[in-house]
Amino acid sequence: MNPQAALPRLAQAQQLLAGGRHADGVALLQPLLGVAALRGEAHHLLSIAAQMTQRLDEGVAHARAAVQAEPAEARFHFVLGRALKAGGQLDEAEAAYREALRLQPQYVDAMVSLGILRKQRGDLDAALALYEGALELDPRCASAHANKAATLALKAARDAEHGHDEPPGDEVIEAQARAVALDPHNPVLLRNQGALLLRARRRAEAALALNQSLTHDPSNAEACLNLGFCLRALGDSQLAMQAFEKWLAHNRPDPAVMRALAGLLTRDGRIDEALSWATQAVAIDPDPYALVQLGSTLMQSRRLEEALDHCQRAVDLSGGRAELYPTLLLGRTYWHEAPEPIFEAHLAFGRQLKRAEARPAWAPLATGERLRVGYVSGDFVRHSVSYFIGPLLEHHDRSRFEVTCYHNLGWGDAVTERLKSHGHHWVECEGMTDEQLRRRIVADGIHVLIDLSGHTTNSRVFMFGLGAAPVQLSYLGYPTITGVPAIDFRITDAVIDPGDQPPLDTEKPLPLPRSMFCYRPDEAPAIAAPPRLARGHVTFGSFNNIAKVTDHTLDLWAQVMNAVPGSRLLLKSTAMAQACNRRGIEAFMGERGIAAERLDLRAWIAGKASHLELYNEVDIALDPYPYNGATTTCEALWMGVPVVSRRGRTHTSRMGASILGAVGRGEWVAESDEAYIATAIGLAHDVQALAQWRSSARERLAASALFDEAGFTRDFEAALMTAWSLRGQQG
């Protein structure tokens, strides 16, 4: 066919495709593949037709053929990028978009599409730069404006949560205040003022400015997000949720606001509502942050496998960005019964982490010099960590150790004040960037820096990657390795780490001679008699986070209950307030012969005394597996309730064994599912033993290693000196 004669056919095919008549357009284009001069254009249009009808593999094949026919044509690389992106081949899609821009640097559509891809991968700054470039070339580009607005909202949420930017100086804030004074009703100026004040941790002023901005422009998502995170940082999550809910009720759906609301609702235990918002956010814009939030919410719905799939997808989609890993890593500790996949995931995170360029040098202590120790945590409040770190902070030998606590939370409570009263140095570091905090720790001359949070909320584990101290350790707040290459040791014990974990060059186990746990309860409600004496049946119980209640765990509990006729199971968790969780557990247990009336599923109780008093309704506590309880196990023992624990191969599945061993109750630790069931049955049938333990529990605990605060502190201090010495030997 003559190329000149074929041109009208090509134009007609384009019109047919534009009108939605794909089959007719394809029929016209197929013969043109034999015309060498038009082959590239024909493949190009056939790729577009295939993409329009969701024939993705065919779309990629035609686009590749178009590029092969005319490699210097930018349009063909652009359509190849679109085809590859639709098929999930993001690395190749990005390469195709970049080649299109190399060939045609002012290609606005390619800029916008590459920006969307970079946003999808979590690189918000790069996305914004591309949108800005597109708008410089075409100020009326609607897609660039829309995507820029969405990305700015997402960036506002991320920055408010994680504080990536350096806080502004006073002169910047004063200049912005002068601008607002000249135009006090300008919502953009007020929004920017609020954002600056929020970054400067002047939160009350920030909340006022952001609220005023929303008064003048109720539709601004950035102002709403910053206001919500500001309120949360002030300790008022309920008001933050109300701000998000009000905004969503009056504005178009915004995935960043939806995701932020889902996060707060999840923490509050309102899982049904959180799941709805998280799902909607992903449906509108499946960026990595939305996928992680959906995964986090699903974990609190006992849908761990789905949760991990979403979190892994987020990490993969982002190209392995380190900031997308924490929820995935924590989820793997709930799910896996072997240490190898847990370690592999954490080491993959570590390979993506920004490395320390030069850590402070190790040098021997001068005669009489104290070892300067820093503890970093966002949990120096009424939190599980505080029940174990409190005794250590109180009993530290001040003649040998100089202690600094770096508190990564914007508020405190009565526990915070009690911990402060022990007289150590105290640094409020929430709001500091990682680099700022690193510089502060270096300036403080810290010798040994200890992470107490790992990959949990309000952690500074990324800062540890920068190497702020000559020796860095992890302890207590996270139940396995962190994966951070710059952490030298993890403090553990010989029950949890008997030497059988995967070998590492970093985060080497530093076992204490007794349990790594030393517990101090903060209240002591009276212990009642075993409830079975009054009720005539045994009540088993577990007050653990619902994410720990895996199908394996529930199956074990069902077998125990089937072996103890008439027994009941009391489960308490924040997420148990939600109908979806109650229905799911009732259905699972029903399939195993446990009627719903034998289950008592209760929500979390805010008052600590009432929480502990609820143990008076439990005869025997059942530890989850493979993620044992720690605080819950100690609380049950404190209230005179025996705990049956299943030991496995991971850190999480050995915490119960460590605690029970420390109180001389190793017989309550089972090495297999069968032994776990048998141990629970044996306790259920021994009413006298239950009563004896309840009557003597606190006396026995007081004499145990779990409550030996002074002895534990000396062991811990010896471990710190060992770590310091070993680091010196390494050079």
C-alpha cells in the first residue's frame, strides 16, 4: 500500500478510536503494519486501542514495536510508559517517560505522567517538581493542577506526621505574620502561617491560624490535615478526628484526609469506620501511604495476611523506600512463626536506610568518667514501655552512669512527670528532624544510645541509622531486630536468644543473666477468689492486642475450651468494640464447636484499675502465639492469674517463657501445641492450685527476678559496660 494513500486510513482510524469504536479502528490499522513508513504510527495507535480495552499485554507489545520502528519519537515512548504503568511495570514505565522527556524536554503530558508515577512511589518532592515544570510550560494544564493539589495534601499529611523538614527560624515566622497582618482574611496566608508554626512546635498558635484559614476557605485539604495533626500532637485525638470528619462531610472526597482519619480511628479502636475510610482512600488513589494505612487497619481486624499483602505492595510500589517499611515489619512479627522471614524483611529495610557517614569515635573512658547513656522513646508516658523502663531509670547508679532521656512525643502525663522526677537529663525531641536530633545527641556526648521503640509509633529508629553515638543498642519496645545497620547490639536474655537466631554482623544479642523484663505495676487492686468457685465454670482470658490473636491462636483456644466442658473465654481489646471483629471471632470459634454464648468479647477499659480488676473474672490467662504477651502477662500474674504460654522459635514467641521463668513458673510454658492445650486443661482441673497461686502471687512475685529492680539494674548496667568494651575491641 502506498504510504500517501494510506494516510487517510490512518486519520480515519484515529477518529474511530476517539469515538470509542475500537474494533473498527483496529481493523483499519492492521493492514498499515505492512507499510514501513507508517508502521510505527500504526503500532502506536494499536497500543492506545489495546490500553483502552484493557488488553494490557497487547498494549505493551504494540508500544514496544512502535518505539523499535521509530526510537526518536517521544510520543511513542510516552505511550509505552503508560502501557507499562498500567501493567504494574513501574521501573520500565519510568524509564520510558524519562526517555520521552529526553527526546522532547517540554513534553507536558510526559512530565505530568512521570509526576503521577513518582507520587505513586512515594517520592512527593520529585512529583511536585514535575508538576511545577509542567505548569510553567502550560499554566492551564488541568491534570497538572489537580495532581499538584492532591500531592500537596499528601505531603502536608506526611510532613505533619514525620517532620521531614527543618523547623523554620523566627525570622521566617515573623515575616509570615507580617503578611497575615496586612491581609488577615487570606486563607492561603493563614494556612502557610499555621504550617510554619506547626513545624516550629508552636501548636496552639498553629491551631488558631489553621482554624482561621478553614473559616475563610473550608475546602482546603492542606489546612485541614495540618490542623488535625496539630490537634493530635497536642494530645487531643478526638478533636482531630472531628476536624477530619467535618471536613469530609462538606467537601469532595480527598484520599489524604481519608487516610489520616483512618489512622486516628484505627488507634482509637473504631475499626469498622477506619476500614471504610482507608478502603475509600485506596480506591481513589492507591499510593503507598494509603496502602500502608489500609494494611495497618486490617491488622486490627485480624486480617493479617491481607494486611501484609497491602503493606508489601506499598513497599514494592515505592521502590523500597525505607519510610514505607515499619508497618510491614511489625506485621511480620505478628504473623511468622520462624525467625528467618522476619529477619529477611528487616534486613531489606536496613539496605534502604540512609547510612551513617561517620559515627562519633569510640575512646576509652577517662579515670572517673561516667558512661553517658541515652534512651530514645516516644513512650515515656502511660504505656507498656514505662512499666519496665521506670525501675531502670530510678535505680541507675549515678556515680557510674549519666543518663539522658530523649522524649519523642509532643505531650506528657503523670507517668512522664514521675519518670522526670528521677533526676536524669530530659530532652523533648519530638519535632526535631533526624539530623537535628543526631547533632543534639553528638553534642551531649552520649557514649551508648538505646532505642526503646523500634518500628512502633513515635519511633526515631531512622535517626539511629545516622549513627549518633559510638555504641547503639536496641531494647524492650520492639520484639526483634530493627534491621538498622548502625545498631550494634540488642539487649535480650538467654531464654529469648539462646544462640539459635540467624547470625548477623550487627544487632548482636547481648543477653542478660536473667529475664530482659523487670516489671513495676502502677496499681494494686485487690485479688478476688478464683471466679470458677462462684460461677461453677472455668473462665479463660486474654487481654492482648487483637493483631496477636491469629487463627493459630484461636484454634488452640478452641481446642482448650472443647476439652474443658462449660468453660468460657473472655477477650478484651480496644478493637473488640467493633462488630466486625466480634462477628469474625464468633464465626471462627463457632466452626470449631464453641457457641457464641461461651465468648465474652469486651472493648478496652480506659481506667487502669478497672482494667486490672477485670482479671478477677479470669481463672487462667491464655497467651497468644506466635506473638506472646509481655505487659499483659505481667499484669495477669500481678492479679493472681496463671498464664499458659507457648514457646516457639521467634523473639515474640519466647517472651512468655522469659517472664514465667523469671517468676519460677516454667511449668506453665509449653513447647508444642499439644503441651499448651494439656497445660491449660491441667490448670483448669486444679482448683486448689488456682486458689493457692492467687493467695500467694504477689508475695512470690516480690521475691522473684521479675520484680528485683536493683538486681536487674546492676545486670543491665553490666551489659552496657560489656557493649562499650566490645565496641572498643572492634576498633
